[in-house]
Amino acid sequence: MTFNVEAIREDFPILRRQVHGRQLVYLDSANTSQKPNAVINAISDHYRNHNANIHRANHVLGEEATAAYEGAREKVARLINAPASENIVFTRNITEAINLVARTWGAANLHEGDNIVLTQLEHHSNIVPWYILREQNRFEIRFIEVDDRQRLRTEQIRDMVDSRTKLVALNHVSNSMGTINPVEEFIEAAHRVGALCLIDGAQSVPHMPVDVQALDADFYGFTGHKALGPTGVGVLYAKREVLEGMPPFLGGGEMIRRVDFESATWNDIPWKFEAGTPNIADVVGLGAAVDYLEALGLDNVRDHERDLTAYAFDTLRTRFNDLKIYGPNDPDEHAGILSLNFPEIHPHDLGQILDSRGIAVRAGHHCAQPLMRTLGIAGTARASFHVYNTRDEVDAFADGLEAARNYFSDLPMRTVAPTAVPVPAEAQQP
């Protein structure tokens, strides 16, 4: 498959939708991506032709379902260059993957006097599980700060990561600011003091090549629904020796080797972490999404999104002198995520006017409330790109921003509040 955006768009049926009488412009892929026909068809085919439980049934349907499920595990391992499929644990999403690490490895290894190092760019999913565990295990949590372009202050690693650090955990790409983080430096710093490193790859795996062996990551997770796959399936990669040393996360069927009336023993990895009947059809759908991304080529995906980001930077900075765009200025350090604000326009109001023009963006704190408070803002409006977006859609986004600014510039000065206002007819016009 060559990277032809117009041909790619034909694979995504939802992009033909009309919203409020306009052609849909979907710029919310950091929230959830759209799904190509290949993924939709794979899920439908599973339910129509192969539906059965896995690892248990000794009939044809059970064997087919098991082969498809484990085949998807092999595809995911190949996508991120894991050493083997046994390094891949399926979860519901990246949130569950991080909670799995916290509640198994973290509960066993983090104690009073220890510390873990996070960053100010983290999604709540990589903050709250550690807060919950801290209540029980009484360890310290430290945060690497950001500079005025929302890049991590890597010089703080020297003081933050010390002999009492047991874990360094951060995102590869910030979901709220678009910053591409130098995760290699954090992994190296963790390993220097004998700590492990967890990388949240929710915004990286779908958009750029990732090699967990080259990174030497101990844990690396992502979620299917941001990677052109279905909701309800996520991935946790971990080194074999780390997984083997972790206790199970949930108890029940599939994760056991033997149970009697006194005790139980556990299955091999990765199955000891996959209790009960898993989300089989959506794992199969994730496998189809991996096939689709690999056919496009992740280098090509990254090049396409870098081009869109650079074009968006140039377009928005040319047209607006009062628009604040967060994150690094350099598209090489900035993923296809544009977080922005106008003075005196609440992001919810901005998002509503864009929606009236058929343009879907995310408005709010993006599950990064501590960062937003650090920046002194309520939130941002966020546009995010994927393989199906075009320069024309960037232009439509800019037109929508201009319509919103023009409307609010005609209103009396008001204090920015979190409540949205009715969308005026004039703001909906071309």
C-alpha cells in the first residue's frame, strides 16, 4: 500500500458523513482514531464465521478463534519489535496496562523511602494509579517539570532520579501538548540507578516507528482505539524476566495452571495476566489495524503527520497573531497534536463553534489537570491528525478558528467561563 491520502480516506467510511450539513472534518484522533474497513470487516468476520472461546474448545471454531487471537499477539510483537509474543499482554486499554503494573510490580517493589519519577506532561492514567498505590505503600512521587514550550527539563533528571528511585514513568508523546519526549534519556537514567522505566506509548505507536528493544524499555504500553483499532483492547509489553517476577493481576479462569482446595499455581506468561474470557473479536480487530499500519509504513505515517503539523504551524501563525499554540515550535519535536487557545475564548466555546462547522476537535483539560494548572489555563482546544487527514482539512480548521474569533471579538469583553454559549448563525457560515 502506498501512502496516498485520498485513497486512504476511501478506506474509512465514517469520513463520508455529513455533520450539521457539512462534510465531517475529523481532527480528534488523539482522543480516538477512526477505523478502516479492514478493521471493521475483521471484527464482523470473526462474529459471523469464527466466534468461539479461545484456548479451551477442541473444535474448529475454537481453534480458529485461538489462532486469530494469538496471531494478533504476534502482529503486535512485530509492530513494536518485542523479542517474542510472550512479552505482549492484552488489556482493555493503556489505563488498565498501567494499573496492572502498579498493582502487581508496584505493590511488590515500592515501599516507604522509595520514590518514582513522573513528569508534568502525564495523562491522569499515569498519575492516579500511583497516587492510589502511594496510599498503601507510602513511597514518594516526583515530577520532572516543563519549560515555557512544554518540553521536559531533562537537566532535572540528575537530581530527581537517585539511588532510591525504583521506577521512571512517562509518555512517549504528550497527549495534551504534542511534545515528543526524549524517552531514551529517561530509560538510561533509570537503568543507571537500577530502576525500571515505563513508557506510555498511546500517542506514539500509532504514529511513528517504535522499537522496544532498541529503547530498552522495561514496560511499554499503548491502546488499540488510537491505533486505527477498536475500543476495549490495549497492550502492555514488558521484558520477560519482569513479567515472570510479577504476581497475577486478576484471578479466575485462563490465568491458572492448577487449582485445588488449598492453593493455586499460575499459567505461563502472558496468559497469567489475562484472566477470564478476553475481548477476542477486538483483539482480532487490533491485529487487522496493525496490518493496515504496517502496510502504510510507520515512517510514512510519521512523515505525513510531520508535514501536516508543519503546514498547520505555518498556516495558523500566518493567519493569527493572537493564537497561542502550545508545545515545541519544531515539527521534529512535535507530534500531530495542536493544542491552542485564543485570549478570552474558552476552549469549550471554541470547540462548539468548530463543531457547528462539522469540525471535530477535543476541548478541555485532556486528562492533564495538573499540567493545565501549572500553565495557568482551564484547558485548550486540541486538533489532532492521523493518516486520513489532509491540508485542506487544516485550512477548514483555520477558517473555523477565524469564524470563532470574529464572533467573539464582536461581543462585549467577558470573563472566560467554563460554560458554552449558543452557536451564532454567522459563525456557522463559510
